[in-house]
Amino acid sequence: MAKESKSCREEVREGIRIFAYGFDAAGFETPREPTRLANIGRIEFIQFDDATSLDSADGAIMPQGIFESTERSANGFHTRVRVHEDLLLERDRQISNLIREGKWVCFLVDEIVDRVNGLTPQDIRDTDLCKRFLNLFGVQRNRVGGIPVSDVKANEFISYIYEYGVAKTVLKFPRKQFESRVIAKAGNDVVGVEFHSQYFFLPFHTTKRDPATATSIVRVVAQAIFDYRQKRIVEIPAWVDDFQFSSEESLRSQISALHEQANRLQNQLQSWRGYKAILTTSGDILKNRLVRILVDFFLLEVDPIDENREDAKILDEGGKILAMIETKGTKRGIKREYINQVDSHRERNELPTSIPGVLFINNEMSIAGINKRLEPKVPHDQIKHAKTLNILIVRTIDLLFLTRHLENNPDRQAELMRLLLSSGGWLRADSEGYGVVSE
């Protein structure tokens, strides 16, 4: 029998925390109170959108597929895939932190869908956390109709497989071998596997979604993984690291650089995604997001004036006012009164009509869908009225398309100012192009 490591003895004595995460998103009713696991510790159910960080646990169990959902159109030709991208990124980072500290994660694998067919086929191999970690090891997967597990390769998982071992996804391994062990097979196909005794992927199926079933699942999984790791993890004492291979320092430096790069790229991605919030917000939040785009992307000097008001000013390098800004979020269309508000705020700031006004408006906020947001046009009468007052109407959907057109344009600041100073009308933009409509 393998000798019990120091870390495992300490886990038993002190008790470990295991998070059962996102079971509510998989349709389970979950208990509110933690459940004890004899001689191991406690299991806590963490709701899908809970603020608790998963890297504060010693292990995590979660159902596969909770970050994505699909809905088919009435005619059956189109399928919309919805992904909780922000939360997916955050949980990805937290689980990566957990793994770096020698802890573990287990995914309960039902049916993995990597491609949605239809008139416009979609590749969705990266839309769930389980998929992302399988991708890390180059594991391909094929859907099967639901086949019983016939061969358990790790005895610790016999009880789990007996209760929940129906496979709907078969795992295919690349030629490059990682440190892995097959846990379960259905015929000749692998349906359960672990990597480095830290990443566990188990076949999973149940029709019950009550609290007792949720508790039973996580208890049997946690017990199996704990027993499995106790036998296989070798504790290396600190003094052994006095001996270093020449490759170790280089690998540590590369890992550190990759972490820094990943964090930097993740921050950049969050910035781009943050821009799109101008399609869903109003009030101060909308104003602040718009100011961020003007400052960070278009490199303009903006005076937000007052955090409690929805107007701001674009300034030149010497502090001279170039344009007056008004922001507005509404579920309605573009009304004459909104244009008049820009003029009123310009007068309140004692500015002449020769100073352009800009109405950034997130109109028709109740409409979901990019193309649907583009459909409502600015009425001709409002364009004419805005032109008369030297005010430019810029819908937030137009601003996003304009931003995409100018994404790689080093002169984007000058181009935006050319449009804003064009004597008013409607700045219209879509996937084809952009320009000012003045009549």
C-alpha cells in the first residue's frame, strides 16, 4: 500500500473545503447548509452567480455545460448559443489558481456539444469550462446516445459509476501523452479520465434534481477523489528542491511570463467587452462607459463635468471646448425632447450653437439582438431638427460599429472629431460602413 503523505494526513486532521459549484445552473435544487464528509471535511454548495471565489476551496465539483445554453428558432434553421462569458473567464482564472496550488477540480460530463449545425454552423468548443480544460490536454469528444460504463479502471470510483455511470460523451486522446489515467470505459471507449491527479472528468447522468440527489452526488465524488489522491500523490519535501535541474528555472520563468501575458490579455478582453455595455446601460453607468471609450480608445480629452449629470465636454489640448456631450438611455425611440436637452445643456454652460452638441443615445433598450438594434432608424424630422441645432445624434449601436471600423486606424481620434464637427444630423454606422446623414 502506498505510504500516506504528510499533506493528506493534514487534510484529514484539519478538514478540507470542497465546493459543489453551479449545480443550480444545471437544474438542481441544492441544500443551503454545508454537508459533512467523515474524516475529510465539508462540502459547500456554491450558486452559479455567487461572488465566492472558487480558488478558496481545496477542491471543486461542477456539472459540465453550465456556462452555455442553446435555443433553436421556431423554423429550426437557426440556433442561438448564449455564453456567460464574463463569469466563464472569472471562473477559469479561479480554477487555474486552484490547480496551481496543487488542488483539484472534477467535471461531471453529460453530453458535450462542440458544433451547432444549421444554416450558419457554429464552432462552440470553447464555451464551457469543462471544454476549456479538455482542450488544454487536446482531448476530442464524440457524442453517443447514452451507454452504460462497462469497465471501471479505478476502484475508488466504483460506487459513483454504479449510481451515475452512464456515458453520453466519448473522449479521444491525442498522440501526445500527458500524465493521465483512465478511470472508466464503455466498451473500448474512454468515458472517464484524470490528468495529473488534479483534473477529473467523470461520465454523469441522472434524472433526479432534488437536494438529496445533489448531496449524494457530491459526497460520493468527493470521497472517491479523496481516496484516489491519497494513494497516488507523492509529497516532495522542501529540502529536495535544493537540487535543481537546469531546465527548472527556465520553465518557471516561462510559466511566469505566460501568466503575466494571460492576465494582460484577459484585461484587454475585459476592456473590449466593457465597451459593449453601452448597449445595456443608462444614467451614470452609460455616461461613464461612453467617456471611457472616448478617452481610452479615441484618445480624446473629456471633462465629465458632474457625476450626477449626463453631460460632458470634449476639450482640446489647451482646455478649449470642442463639443458638448449629452448621454441618454431609454426604452423608447429618439424624441425631439432629447435633442432639445442637448441644446439646453449647451445654453446652461453658456456655449454658443457654433459649439457642436452630441447626443449619445442608447435607444430601444428593450430590444435584444445586434441586428434588431440596427433596424429602428432615426426619424427624418429628428435628423433635420438636430441639423438645425448643430447637434449630432449618435446611437450607441452606431458608436460600436464605428469603433470596429476604426479599430486599427491610427488616426481614429481625428476621424471621430471630423464626424462630430460635421454640423449635425445622424452619425449612422453598420457592418458595411459609416457616415453622417444630414437630411
